[in-house]
Amino acid sequence: MSYNNVAIPAMYLSNDRCFDFVSGMIVLKLVPFSLSLNAKNRTICFYVIQEHTVNTKEQILEILKTVVDPRLGCDYVSARMVKVSDDAREVQILLGYPAKNVIDEVRAQVQAAFDKAGVAVQLDVKQHIVAHAVQRTLKVLSNVKNIIAVASGKGGVGKSTVAANLALALSAEGAKVGMLDADIYGPSQPMMLGAQGRPISNDGQNMFPVVSLGLEINSIGFLIDADEPMIWRGPLVAQALTQLLMQTKWGDLDYLVIDMPPGTGDIQLTLSQTVPVTGAVIVTTPQDIALLDAQKGLRMFNKVNVPVLGVVENMAMFVCPKCGHLEHIFGQGGAERLSRTYGCEVLGHLPLQTSIREKADSGEPTVIGEPESEAAKIYRDIAMKAACAIAKTAKDMSLKMPTVKVEKN
């Protein structure tokens, strides 16, 4: 028997009261409909019975399994981004990637799924970036949740430009981001990011990063003159980089982007083994010579158990600004071949474009200097793919592990 929208009289009730009657899984709620007064001054209230479903966690999760996140490409339950209250009336969607520009879309999408199922919940959608697992022998830094190493097998492929725009794109999407310029022999991030001055130290050991364009930045370039060469041997360089990372008072960062030195030598290997890296981005150009070196960098990260988030193909094409003719100056399809061979994702293809170089030289990289340009959109897409790749990896549980203490009675 259905009780939906059935009017019944309720004697001797005031018109501001309603009652809930629970029968199994159905709540029958009395809602005031009309009232009249008879000759004996008895108030007769007419109520409409409305049907309400009692929510269960299982029911909520089944609904959310049908909703696919627009960035991750999987449902929120399998992505472990759902939190449901004990009474199943409050639902939180905790997006594990920078979500400033996608929260409203996700909220509308999830709410539509609940409305279609006829389930009423209090929905809250928010960004919640957490730390993810690093190499087994290392621990996540207490104030840096995730470290992204941007690397290349050789110099001259535009790695530093990609790293700068990647950091700025993550910041523009709502994350707290830092930049560590680990290219000791050719530090370029201070110039690219328009950062000036020197890091301040209150105790002579630890230093505060320089802040520019919304990023926390540290680089050996802040500590030496611009024209001074770094004539250091490998072990000294590795030690200096470790100090730059560990002795910088980073804020509570969601991501720290490290602009790695080019190559796959002792310095790069030492850093890969001593720095808790969440994932690596490999930058290359399409030609075969660059790909040979890029695959060495990729294999190096595989050997030290650092996930490769994907490959960025820089200088992939040139579009003539006058006639619009597209030319693949350095070849075509190199990143795709690397992807097929090593099973990694191609994060994006960037053009060979004068404005990208000009904006980097001026201290306002493309993401900031020309935010509406096609190149800026590609950088933002690369950044979000990298962040979502991290969100899909295992979360860091080291801080949640209980401490075992052995006591002698």
C-alpha cells in the first residue's frame, strides 16, 4: 500500500507540529496541508503523508560508484575520496588533487546522482590533498606532502621552463606549491619566476624560502652571484642539494616541484635515493637523440622505485605565426614511442613558440604571463594530469602507523 501524497485528518493537533512514523525502511512524515475549525472549536489539521527513505552507507556508496570524476576518470568510491557520516545523512567528497576550478562541477554532478536516486543528503565537496607513498627506505617530509621531480636525460630540452609552468599551474588550480631549483650548475628558476633577494635565516642553519608569484622558492642561485660558476664535484653538489631541501623552512606544501639537474649521473642517482619523491615527470623533445637520454632518466627512476607520472614532449611542433603552417621540426611521435615501450602516460605536447621563451626570460612564465593562451592551457592540463596520477597512487601511511614500545617489567 502506498502512502505517497495521501491526505488524512489528525485531530487535536496544532498546525505547527509534524510527526515521523518509521516503518521498516520507510519514514512517513506528516506535513501540514490545511486546517479548519468546527462548531465545537476543535482544530482539525489535515496532513499529507510524504515518503522518505532512510539512508544507509551501503546505499550512498552504491550511488557514488556510478559517478565518475571528470579528472580522475574513475568513481569516487574506488578512488577512496568519500566520507559518509554514521547516520548516512552527511557525505563528503574529498578531492585529492587541486580542485579550485572543478569543485562546482563535481558538486553538481554528485548532487544530480543523489537527486535521481531520490536520496536526500547534506553534500560537501572540497579539496583534500594528502601525502602519497615514496621510496620504501625514505619518509615523507612533515611539511611537504608530495614531491614532483622534473627531469630530463640531457640539457637543452626546456626542462626548467616546463618545471616553472608546472608549479605555477598547480598553484593556479588551488594547491600550495614550492619550487626547489636543484640545477646547481645552471640555476634558472630565480630569473624565470621573477624571484629576487636571499633566503632569510634566523638561526644560521635553517632558511625561509623566497616567495614569488605565489610559490615558495629556493635555489643555489639566491646564494651566489649571477655570473659565478659552480665548480663543484658531484658529492659536494649532492650534499648542497640535500641541505637546500632539508634546511629550508617550507610552509605546509601540497606539492614541491624539484627542477632536477639534467642527465643520469651520480648527482641524479644520489638525489633519487635520498629525496622522498612521490613521482617524476620526464621532459624530452621528439628527436631520437633526446629520446635515448630520456629513456635513461625514466629507467633510473624505475630502478629506485619512483613512479614516473608521465612524459612531456616539448618543442613538439612549430606553427608559423604568419601563415599558420604546422611543422614538426624535431620529428614526431617520440613521446608516444616512449610511452608504448615503458607503459607511461604522455602528459602533453608543447609547441616551439617564441612567446614561451620571452615570458620565461621576463620572469612571468606563460601560465602567469599569458593565462588565456593555448600554451597555458596545455601547461595546466599537464599539471592536472600529473596531480591526478599522484592521487591514484598509494597514500602515505607512515604517520598513521602505531609506535611499538617494548618495556621491561
